Amino acid sequence: MMTAMEQTGATFAQLARQRMTPAQVASYIETVLPADQPDGQVSDTLKARRQTIAHLTWSGMGAEMAGSDQHGSTLWAAYNAITEYVDHVRPAEAKSASAKRTANESALFGANAALKVLALQVARRQLVAA
């Protein structure tokens, strides 16, 4: 158990040290949230989600502490922006109690939980490639 926790901590520290330009942040987000239309186009909904996540990379909870500044950001901040979006923004966007419950369940057990796993997998691959 301790080894897994130590490895996770080491991975997170590597993400925090990996600087990214704004273009690299956008590319990371686009990899995690690829085009959602059969012809490769991006729906307005997905564009808005990508923009919100990009915004959270620089202004989300702890973004400054995660290394975001006027020169760029870190892979850790970009990954955290995705988790913040899924865990906090999506449920807050819900228009009913039922939709809020569904968003929270998805963040823990459904498609949005899988999205967080994918975001970490993509980030780890970027570390290897760097």
C-alpha cells in the first residue's frame, strides 16, 4: 500500500514539474476530450467544456499553487482543471436535483470517472514523451 502511495505521489510531483505552454495545455485538453462529431468536428457543448477547463487551468482552485502563471502552466494544473470540472463544475451546472445527483454519480462511478482516469493516463504518457 505504501509503495502505491509513494508512486502516486512521485507521479503527481512529476506532473507539477512539467511546464506547458498554453498551446500544449490546449493540446492536452483536446486529447482528453477529442472531437465528438462523426466528421471530426467539435460540438458547441464540447467547445464550451474545453474552454472552461482551459480557464480552470489558470484560475481554478489552486491553479497558482499548481504553477499556472502568465508564462504557461503545468501538467499538474491542467490535470487538476479536468478533475475540478468533473467533480465541481458539472454538478453545479445541473439544473435539477436529479441532474446534480447524476453528475455526482458519474464523477464517482460513470463516464466522468473514466474521463478522470483518461486524463491521468494521458498526462502520464506526456511525462514519458517529454
